[in-house]
Amino acid sequence: MKAGTIGATVSALALAGCATMIEAPLTGPCRVTQDMHQRYAGMKFRERLRRAIQRDANAPVARILRDGVPATMDFRPERIDIHLNDDGRIDGLRCG
């Protein structure tokens, strides 16, 4: 009986170690640091970068902006704008 209980406990602990961590939700407001500008400037934008940038900026909403493409001018403090140049590289990060 004891061996069965110990085995079940060991199995449960092993499975608990494999559980994925749940990230805390991003709550805003957005904040962009000089370090973020330096880290991301000139990088080729990939969709997987969006989540990393949002996490670094604490921004639950991200918007991709390209030169010459119209965008709304409303200010949303929880949103990060990721500006791309013609080559698809990150040209700037701004909150709003």
C-alpha cells in the first residue's frame, strides 16, 4: 500500500514539473524604453516578435504600421505601435 502511494506521489510531482507556466496578463499602459529601441531597431519583423515586443512593453494590444498606410489617430495607452520600413524592418516603437 505504501509503495503505491509513493509511486503515485512521484508520478504526480513529475507531471507537475512538465506543466507550462501561465504568463501574467498584459495590463498596460504601454511603456517603451531606450533598451527596447536598441534591441528591436532594424530587426526584420516576424509575427513571433509581436508577442515579445508586447510583453516587453506591457501592451496587450499591438498595431503594425507601415510607411504610407493610413492609420487611426486615436490614442490608446495600452497599445504599442510597431513601425516598419519598406523592407519590413522595425523602424520604431511608440505607445498609443
